[in-house]
Amino acid sequence: MPKFVMLWTDVAIWLLVIAMVAYGWAVSRKANLAANWGKVFRSAPALASSLVLLACLLVTLFDSVHFRAMLPPAAGAPAGSVAYDVRVQSLLDRALARVVQSRESTYSRPLDYVSFTKESQEINGEVQRVAPRLNFGGAHLKDPASQWAGDVAKRIVMGLAGGAAGAAVLSALLLLAVARGRREAMSVTLAKVRRAETPVPWMTAVWTLFGLGLAIGVLVSLMGHYHVFGTDITGNDVMYQTLKSIRTAFVIGTLATLATLPLAVVLGIMAGYLKGWVDEVIQYLYTVLSSIPNILLIAACVLMVQVFLDKHPELFETGVERADLKLFLLCAVLGLTGWAGLCRLLRGETLKLRELEFVQAANAFGVGPGRIMIRHIFPNVAHLMLIVTVLEFSALILYEAVLSYVGVGVDPSMNSFGGMINFARNEMSRDPVVWWPFAAAFIFMVTLVLAANLFADGVRDAFDPRARIFRPRPITHQKKPA
């Protein structure tokens, strides 16, 4: 039985998932919320991007269950004694154990079977500079010069077939659930989906599932025998580092955004409703905070956190726990320094709401300010919180890349997109160029940020009345019976 390790960010991520499930249950019981979220998923880009974000969330959850494996009993050890590995692993690490163990000596190109750097070897009595065979990539090939192209093509075809089969199964289950929800026969629902006659563009979801399935199928088929995105200077698989970076991006995007809400919501509503000296003090606070360059303020806070962690090494059993606490505190720092924009927005909205009739009536009946702010003001600004939260998610992912690039981001031992881009600076300036670590981080980060932005646009159009766009739906002409 392994020893489970509860990291700070693991607890936060799983609590967030529980909160999302509870919110989904609450949405299903309230018609107005269900109608608004229905408008979100009627947008084809928002529906497709939600599936991409869901796939990234599943990777994050698999990487958020950490444990230390039990070691076999040592010779001469007393009965009942248990020892655990010093390394902290996750379910994702265990699933990719073969890739983790496939470490090479140094750089190698994507899908290559020889090293990127050449070594001096004696061949037929002469010293020549040749690229040695990799220990893992293409090691199963006896004659790689003639077998490599055919083997890669075969595995790509197998991956495409497997991915298409998996996507077909998921699509069938999705359409079956839609048919049951509409209380129709499967054939009728399928015909309507193909003709785009359903309110939700389910055909877009099907095509997205097939796209994800094909990509995942090819990656899984190749990862067992090649380095799909090559290896870095230490010989570690770049694809593995990229998958691990998804969790870091999700943690920063979600926790840092949620950390801004308490101060922004409380101070923004208080400033807008109470006005007077309370409004002046709060305005002074966020004006001063906004006048300080964010990067300098965050760098100062992160350096103070770093000094605290360096002076208290006894608080951590492993290096993973230390790096995780630094990530958690970085999210707190980003939240405590980034609440001014939302606070200003909520203050302006509250100034407008406090003059409306239902608030004035509650005030006339003697309802206290605290109860009015909680029962009447807060529910009417909740849509702004939701919109800003979703929009800030992608911005904070990019912010982490900038912070790690300048050296004040996550711990160097933790995988992140910003760390990969930071390490790629020297690689991109050498000749020949080592481009694949930067390309892998760029592709995955842009995909995640683009999906988050498209989903945020759908949320904004659905929840913000001033941003709603009404799109005409095609009218289908039914044939009249003879």
C-alpha cells in the first residue's frame, strides 16, 4: 500500500472540483442559470473549447494524486517494518513510467533514433564524429536506416485507428445521452444533429472528440517507442514535461483567479454601496496598488517567499512538497496583487444597483446594509465575477510564463510552460538550433490559452446582456404531405 502525499495544490484542486460539481447541481435546479449555461454551449467555439479544457482537466486530476511507493523489505529488516520511496509520484507519472525511465544522454530530435550531438568513435581504425544510437528511441529497430520510416508510419496509422475507435465510442455515448434527454429515438436524434436542427451544435462536439481522439491516439502509439517531441539537454522526454506543465498552468489559472475574489468582491461592493469615507479609503488602496508595476511587486513577494522556504527546510520531507508550497504561495501572491481591476468594476456596478427601486425599497423597510449587500447586491454582480474569472484564467497562464522567464515563477524543479520557454533561450541561440522544447511548450500553451479564451467569449456572451449576440438559425423547410 503506497503512502499518499497530500500537497497543498492537490487539496485545492480537488476542493475546486467538488465545488464545480456542487455548482453544476445548483445550476440544474435553477431555470435561469440553466438557461444561461445553455446559451454558452449553443456557441460552437465554446462547446469545442470546453471539451479541450475538459481533457486538460483530466490530465490535471491524474497529476494531482501523489504518493510514495512502498519499497520491498530489505534483507535483515525486522518484521513489520515499512519503508517508502523518497520520490513522490502521481498517477500520471505511474501511467507514463516507461517514458519517465526512457532517459537519454542528451538532446535528440523528435521521433529520431540517434542522438542530436555527435561523439568521437573509432570506426575501421579511424576516429570519426558520429551520432550514437539512442538508448530508448527506436531501440526496437534492428536496422533503423531502412525500418524507421515504415515503423513510424505503421504506428501513426495504428494510433489514428485506435483514436478514431475511441472517439466513435464517446460520440455514440454522447448522442445516446442526448437522445434520452430529448426522449427521441437514436436515429431521429442523429438525423437532427447531422442537419444542425438541435439548439446545441452536437456535431461540433463530435468533430472535436474525433480531433482529440486522433491526436491522443497517435501520441500514445508513438510514446511507447519514440520520443515524440525529442529530449532536452539532460535527456528527459519533452512530451512528458509538457504534459506535467498542464497541471501547473491549471493550478495557477484557477487558484490565482479565485484568490482575487474575496478582496475584490467584499471591498468592491462595500465601496459602491456604503460610499463616503469607506469608498475613499478603498479607492485609495486599489489606486496605490495599481500604480506599482505588477512584475516588481510580485517579484518582491516571491523573493520573500523564497527566503522563508530556504530558512525552514525542516518543514518539508521531500523537494516536491517544497516546490508545491512555493507554487501555492505564488497563486496567493498573484491573487493578493491582482484584485484591483475586479474591485473597480464591482464598485461601479454597485453604484448603479444601489439606486434601483428594489434596493431603495429594502432600505426603506429598514433592512440593514449588510443584508442588502448580501441578498440584493451580490447576486446581481455574480455574473461579472464569473465573466472576469474565466477571462483571467488564460491571462494568468501567460503571466506564469513571463514570471518563469524572468526567474521569479515556479520552482525550477517543477515543470511549467514558462520554465520550458526559459530553458529554451540558450537552445534557440545555438547552432544548430534546438527548437523542439520551445515548440512543444508553445503548441500546448497556445492550445490551452486559445481554448480558455473561446470558452470565456461564450460565457461573456451568455451572461453579459450588453455583449450578447443573437445569431439567426437556419430555417428548415419540411415537405408538405401529399
